[in-house]
Amino acid sequence: MVAGLARTWWSRPGLEVRNGRLLVAGRDAEDIAKANGTPAYVYDLVRIEEQASALREALARAGLHGLVRLALKAQREPDLLAFLRERCPWVGLDVCSPGELAWALGHGWRTAEISYTGTNLSERDLDAILPTDVHLNLDLLTQLDRVGRRAPGTSVGVRVNPRVGASWAGGTSTLYTGERPTKFGVFAEQLPDAVAIAAEHGLTIDIVHVHVGDGYLNDGLPVFAETMRGVAEMTRSLRDLGCPIREVNTGGGLGVPQRSGDEPLDLDRWAAAATEQLGPLDVVVATEPGDYLVKESAVLLAQIVTLEERDGVLFAGLDAGWNQAPERFIYDSLLDIVVCGAADAEPERPVTLTGNINEGDDLFVADLPLPTVREGDVVALLGVGSYNASLYSEHCLRPPAGAAFFRDRA
């Protein structure tokens, strides 16, 4: 790969370099920082429309009756949701708490457009959830019994655990499913028990749900296909036990490039793998990603406020902290940072970028090769549209980052 291209592997429409300067949604990133202050999330909302449409079209090309939902836990900004409701009204929401359910209803989604897939539902949770008549996907036998006692005669889904899941770099285990048991999902051998519990309370199991992966790209597609084979078998087992399964929800986990050399997920191969296993079942095939839909939609602009060398290490301190961009610290996700005024310049030396939280692990990235930097420079943390603003905490009472939303590209 050409050196310059390697430095700007992340470039695409809506995030590009022009005359050495970073542009977001066609606008100069430093100008956006001057107008909005730092730290500030900058959203290219068009990217969400592109990603959602690409998913929908891939499902259609594969001949599937497809359904796309956004995982609300990944992104809940009202301006973003309003844009999604306007531009992609066919996108539903997946929620996982009573608060998220109320948020979804309050921002324009109807109950029928919402899938609730949570875990460890309490009686208090059900007090808030059941009056809305939202469809629940339940992931434990005890949860089936609890909902059955509270809402006999209703329709529910079952989240299954096929003991395999597609993860980053081709892995076969995730925090949701794998060889080790997790808190999520009914195993294949438990399906008769699940059906018996449902029958006891007059519940109808009509959806099979699985959280298939976490950040997988093309090297994870064979594992995705294997997971779909297991889910298809479990769906057939439930049908044989009398359950009228109408939808298989493949969950999220679809990844986006996070490092130089990553290729975007081949959606046609992804949809073909789903079609091979689920197509013969004649069901709605749903997907509810967070990262794939919104991760690439935002950068976080921050200013270098301190620059100091210590024992040969150059530290650049930012006016943002891990509480405003926590995904890196919670999920150990990759993070690239670009100097906005020298976005494609040759690296001059390694720089360690830290935040303004009074904790030793508030470190965004160590020894990142960067061009010459100075106090006052604005940098962009890339790919922070998901699991950052939604995970904000008030640690050290640092306020949340600001936000600028662009509905078009200049």
C-alpha cells in the first residue's frame, strides 16, 4: 500500500482529506471546532442513511424478506434519530431496557417497530414494559416463566445460544455466545423445556433471536455461516415442537474497518450466508446492528491543551477524557486519531494521547505516529458514532461533549 494511502485508509465520502486538511461532511474540521468548541462530536448523518440502505438492499438482492433495526444502546441522540425517522422510516429499533423503550416511543417509533431484547428482566422492568405491548425476546427459561406468569397468552421470542459466534479477526466466541456459557440465550437442548414453559402459560414463541457476533468483517463470514446453520436447526426444532416461527433475528455485530488493511464487510456474501440457511425457512430475516449503522457517522474533535516530553515519551493532553469516548476503554476497540490540519502529513514521531480525567488509565492511544503537533492543534478521534455518546459518564464531573449534526455534505 502506498504510504499516503496507508495514513488515510479511513477516507471515504463524508470523511476525507483535501489540501492536507480533514473534512467531515464536506466541512473543514477545524472550522467546525471553532464554531462549536471542543470537545464536540461531529455527525455526518448521510453516512447512516448510506449504511442502512446498503443493508436493506443486500437483503433484498439475496431474496430475503429483510428487516433492519438500529440497536438503540449504540446511539440515541435525538437529532440523529429524527434524521433516521425522516430518511429511513423503514428502520426499526432494538431496545434493551425500560428506559430505552420509553425513549424509542418518545422519539416517534411505534410499538410494532420496536424489538425488546434485554436480559435479567425484573418485576419492576415488566411493570414498565408490559403495558406497552412491545414484543419481548427472552433469553432464559426463568425469564420465560416470569413473563408467562405476568402476561399469559402473549407472543414472545426466544434468544438462543448456538455456542458459536463471529467476532473480530475471525474468532468464534463473543461475550454473547461461544464455547463457554454466557448469561445470554437458550441452548438447543433446552428448547423442549422452553416450549413446555411457554405452553404452561399459553405463550406463543414466534421469533428466534441470536446475537451472532461482535465486530466481524469478511474473515468472520465463515463463522457467521456456521452460526446461521445452528440457528436454522434450532428454528426447525421449535417449529417441530409447534412454534409458529415467523422471524429469525440475527442480532448485530456487523463490523466496519478499524485499521489499515481492513476491507469493508461484503454485504452480498453476508446476505448469501443468511439466505443459504434461513431462506428455506420462509421467515423474516432481521438484523439490528449498532456499529455498522452508526460507528462511521461521527468523529470527536478535541484540542491538544498540553504537550510535554517525559523520559523520551511525548505526551499530548486533550480537552476530552475517557468519559466522553468510553468505547475504547470498555470494549478495547481500536482507535485512530488524526491531526485535522495535517491529516495526510508524514508522521514525525510517536505521540501518546491522554485525556483530562484524573485517572491513570485515561489514555487514548500510546506511541501513535503523528506529524508535528503543537498545543492548540485540533485532533479527530475517528469512528466514534456508536457506544461513545451513549455511554457517557459524569466521572470527575466533566460535562458531556458538544455535538454538531450535518444532514448533508457540503
